[in-house]
Amino acid sequence: MDIDALIARYDRRVPRYTSYPTAPHFSAAIGAETAAGWLGALPETAALSLYLHVPFCQTLCRFCGCHTSAVNTEAPLVSYAATLRAEIALVAAKIGKPLTVRQIHWGGGTPSILPATEIIAIMATIGDHFRLAADAEIAIEIDPRRLPRDRLDALRAIGVTRASLGVQDFAADVQKTIGRQQSFAETAACAEALRGIGARSINLDLVYGLPYQTADGLRATLRDALTIVPERIAVFGYAHVPWMQRHQALIPEASLPDARARYLLRDIAESEIAARGYLAVGLDHFAKPEDGLARAAAEGRLRRNFQGYTDDGADALIGFGASAISSLPQGYVQNASSVPAYRAAVAAGRLATLRGVALSADDRLRRAAIEQVMCAMTLDLPGHLAAHGGGPGDLDDARPALDELAALGLIEWDGERLAVPARARPFLRAVAAAFDRYLEPDAARHAKAI
């Protein structure tokens, strides 16, 4: 493969495909009334995943692309936690039956910024309104720099089984530029403390494409990070979108690696991690062979949702909190992104749903194809159409793009079945984009593909 030519052709802005249709295509035509109907239609046998979004951090990292803001007092956190509890009760009332929860994911922001008593109270509210499976996974995102003893005790009390620790890069000049000073020692100590309270899985999140990041520096970060022996590692590409995230304007454009350098950094990360026995999972995750994520990939059960790759097989995902998105059988719904608007809706006894999208038959067909490509890196097109109710000619609009990808060596394609070879993994999103009917090439809201 001519890497430079491929980067020039395919390193464009495309979705990460954690949903389809993607969030920019949600509209206000789907609101709280529709969401309530969809929730009430969930059958008694439905298994749920719950996502709790906490949009607060003690300080804001300059590279961050999340819906979050900085707070340094407890009052807004206590108020927000109360709203979360009220929303949980409200949603449960709309469902109208005590469904089983298989997975809970606390994300943000920094969810562990909530007071310990509030973390425990939120979990108790979930237990009051839902049936928590005995083997439910309870996952949380952690800032290793800030996990005081009372929060650690709270995580033990709620039964956290998996924790994701943000690392990014340990190089001092990179950390200074992104506004996140974090030593290897405090990261390793945090992982050890979490294991000490019963967390069976530790995930590390690294980022390539950061300012002043170098090949040697990334190798050093990886060597240190891998001594923690995490069960999973994610290596994300930094999305520089200062027109959407204004704080990113503090990062000098000249400090960012170019497309070729980003590709090499990603390649270094994959090579170093694979050399330690981890298996590549999808686009940007790695897991120990015995880990549930690796097993799901091997058994064809891997899924992709708003938290990335998962072995979660729930029938619906319900998001709580400002900006949180729910994935229901009929489509997607999203809460108001503004904390005041979210709080006002819940205080008035209304669902905080602001927008969403109802899935058409074509959406479902394409969503399943995109997820299959993103998760398995293969697609049997005739088998896919048969399994998902497609007819002759459906998805034929993807063929020109697939033919081009095949001619350039990025996929193996015989007109019916495609496979993405391991060497083309960095271009996986470009392959998935062939099936995207809504795609707006190079839309500024999307991250670069590599």
C-alpha cells in the first residue's frame, strides 16, 4: 500500500460510528412524548444497560471533546445528583415495569467527582426502580489524579467491577500543553487501589495525535502503562475541533503532528501493545485474550455503542444526565445538553429528551452493516441482506466506494463479501462510511479518520 496516497485520500472527517444515524442527524421531531412511548413499549423481558453522564471535572483538560465543565464547589454536584435520581425515577415510571439491568456505566466528565454519599444514593435509586442482575457489570471512568479515600470506599460500596483510567501520554511537554499533569506513579497507584476494592478489570485510555507527541515519547508511555497490566487498552486519535470545543484553541496548531505522523504514532501503539500479547479489537481497542471483550470479538458478539466497543448484549441502553443518549428498539433519543435545561425539565416532571431519530428499515439495515464492519471487519453482503430483511439492490450505493477501497488494497472484496485486512485497520471508519447514506464528506463536526 502507498500509505501517503491512502492518507491523502481517506484521512477525511467521518463519524466514529458509535451510532447510526449519528447524533448530528437527530432532530427535535423526536421529543419527550415519543421517548415516553418508546420506554413504555419495552417488554418485560428486556435487559437494559444504563449510562450515567456526569458533565463536571475539577479542571478542564485542553484536549477534551466531552460535554463537561469545571466546578470546584460541592453545591452544583449535589444538585445535579438529586436531578439524576429524580430522572431515574421518572424514566422508570415511564417504563412501568421493573426491568433487569445488566450493565451500568458512569461517564463524564469525571463521575467520581460526585460526593461519595451521592454516588451511593444514585446507585440505591437504581436499585429501587430496576432489578440489578447478580453478575451486572458496573463500570466507571476515573481521573487517577483525584480519587480520595471516601470516593474509593463509595466505589467499593456500589460494587464497581471495571474502571477506565485516563492516561493520554506521560510525556511532560505533552501534558503541559494539554493541561493535564499526571504522573505514572499516581496512575499505577490508582489502578492498584481500584483492584484492592474488587475492580476486576482496569482499562487504560491513551491518545495519539497530541501536541508535541513523539514516537519515542509514545513508546515510553506505552512501556510504563503496560507495566500496570491493564485488562483492556484503548488508543484514541485526538480530534482537534477548536471551532466546536473552544478550549482546544489553547493548543498551538503547529504543535500537532501531521497526518503521516499521526498514522505512524497509531502504528507504534498497535505494535507495542500487540507485542505484549494483547489482541486488537475493532478499530482502537486491545484486550487480553481471556478478557470478555476479546472473547466477544472472537465469538462474533462484539457490539459498538456510545461508550465504544463492548461485550454488552442488552436490548436497550438508557442514558441519564445532561446530553445523555438512549438507544431504544425504535431509535435514539438525547437529553438536553445544557445542565440548566436538563434540570428544569426533570424538575417539571418531564423527560429531558430534546431530540432524537426514529429508525427506518433502511437505517436498521445500514446500522447493522456498519456495526458489523466496525466490530468484525467483515461483511457477507447477501447473508446480511437476508438476515436483516433487505432486498435485491439494497446497499448497492455502497458498491462504488467498496470497489475503490478494494482497488487500493484496503479491503478484500469479491462483490459479495468484504474483509478488512489487519494492515488496513486504521482505515476502518472509511470502510464503514461506504454504507452511510447521510454522510457529509469532511463535515467539520467529525474527527479525522486516522
